[in-house]
Amino acid sequence: MICEMCGKEMANLLPVRIEGTVLSVCRDCARFGDGVKAGGKQGTTTSEPSVIQARLDNRERRMKSRDVYETGEESIELAEDFSKRIKEAREKLGWKQEELAAKMNERVSIVHKLESGGMHPDDALIKKVERTLDIKIMEKVMVVKGEKASSGKVLTLEDCIKKKK
Ligand SMILES: [Zn+2]
């Protein structure tokens, strides 16, 4: 038998898939393709086929995780307009930034940064802000990764409701 890749005369040839075509090749050439028989290729030490396999695995994983997202997933995240919400709530109460800072036991610069969007509060600070001002700056968002949002855009529940109408 003759290897279809290098033309060497060999006693045994292996069927491998190379760029979509199944060829009968010698052992030396077999490493350039993927074994046709499932699980037939063991202990691969050459890098090329395993790199291809890793890529295929990755693609499979990506597709699987997208399936999960396509149904939509809820998560709680910091509201995009949290700065505005904090500022408006504070002004409604007639507090100065200094007063809010004092009530939260934080520095004024923290309040300033929050209201200017210059920092994203951590969970502890979020809770403190919400408690002190009696507002919510976290909101439920629906992560939609379907055809319409293939860019991975994060939609709020409000957006989803608006779209249905
Ligand atoms: Zn060969």
C-alpha cells in the first residue's frame, strides 16, 4: 500500500481526515490529520492535531454556553445610572455631599466619586448607599445572547418588556 501523502510504500496505512478529506496515509503522515475512527488516536505527542482538537473543543464549549444564554439569564447588577440615582436621592433629601458622607461614615471624596461615576462601589458600599438613601442602585438585568443581541448586549428587564409590546 502507498501513503497518499508522501507516497511511501507501507504495510499499514491509517485513515485520517486532512482538511475534510479522508486519506490513507502512513504513520508519519497521520499526525498531520485527525484520526477517522473515534478515539482511535491515542497518546498523540505531536502538537498539530491536538491544537486542532483543542480548537474544536473550544468551539463546542462556546456553542454550548451560548445555548444557555439564548434562553435569557437574569442577574443582579449595578444600575448603569447609579450615579444619577444617588445624586437625585441625596438632593431630594436636601443633603449636601458632606452630609451623605457623614451618614455613611465615608469621606466626601467617595460620595463625589460615586455621583460623578468615577468609581464603582463594592457590595458593602452599595448596601450602605441603598440603606442610607432608601434607594436601589442594583437592578435585575436579562442577559440575552440570541440573534438580536449577538453582540452580547445586556438588556434591562425594562428593555425586554418594551420589546414585547
Ligand atoms: Zn506518508
